Amino acid sequence: MEHSKHFEKVKYYYEEGFWNIRMVYNVVAKGWITPDEYEEITGKKYKPPVTQEPSENDGE
């Protein structure tokens, strides 16, 4: 499997303690790594953030 561009950097930062698991989680949303890579780095299943559906009153 070929990894994304930032995989090795993120993995290094996490393993060396420069980044915590939340920081690794956040870069998935930024497109730096994939959810599968998150799981590979952290050993935890990636759970996408819950988003709210817009309500009829939004923007008023």
C-alpha cells in the first residue's frame, strides 16, 4: 500500500510524542492522511466527526 505524502511525518511526530492522538485525528480532516493511515499510526479505529444537518432556522 502506498501512503499519502505526509504519512511518515505524521507517524514520526506521533511516535516521538510531538503530537497527541487528537492532532493526528485532525490531520485526517485536512487530507494529510487517510482514515486507514490514522488507524495504522494510532492503532485506534477512526470515527468521523458527527456533523449536524442544517436546520430551517440557520442563517436567520
